[in-house]
Amino acid sequence: MEKIRLKLKAYDHRVLDRSVVSIVEAVKRTGAEIRGPIPLPTKKRRYTVLKSPHINKDSREQFEIRVHARIIDIVSATSETVDSLTKLDMAPEVDVEVRSMGK
């Protein structure tokens, strides 16, 4: 029995939510206790770019990238839970960070 923390990040919140649902279903099938998903604040990175670098300094374009994040804590993880998580087919757009928190 150990505690596992999953941190999921994606640019599209719909893809992220679908991945979270599949993880929660897989963990509940193994009988492990789960806490979450906890939505984290969306990080917004904004960029301002000159349209033409040599003339028209006042003419600019602005871009924004939003990174959505969720945390899932698996409190009583067993080897069966870990096996079901590794067999999941995740979307390639979702970045998953797994951290073992010990007992």
C-alpha cells in the first residue's frame, strides 16, 4: 500500500478531462481509494510579437497559450492498480507526471 500522485497537464481541457475519467475508472476497478481530480489554476503564457520587424513598430500580434492541470491522489495503491495504470492508452496531448509519496 502506497500513495501515488498523478499530475496531468494539457492544452485542451476536454482531452484532459477524458483522460482523467479513464484514469479514475481504472483505479476504481482495482478497488483503490482515490482523491480528486483536483483542478489547478490554468496557467496563461502570453506573447507579443511584432508583425513586421523593420517597420510599423506599433503593429503587433498577441498570442496566448493556456495550460490546464489536474491532480489525482491514489491513497491505497496496490500492484494491481499500478498495472492497470500502465496499461491505459492515454492521449498523446496529455503530459502525465507520476510521483510516489511513500506510505
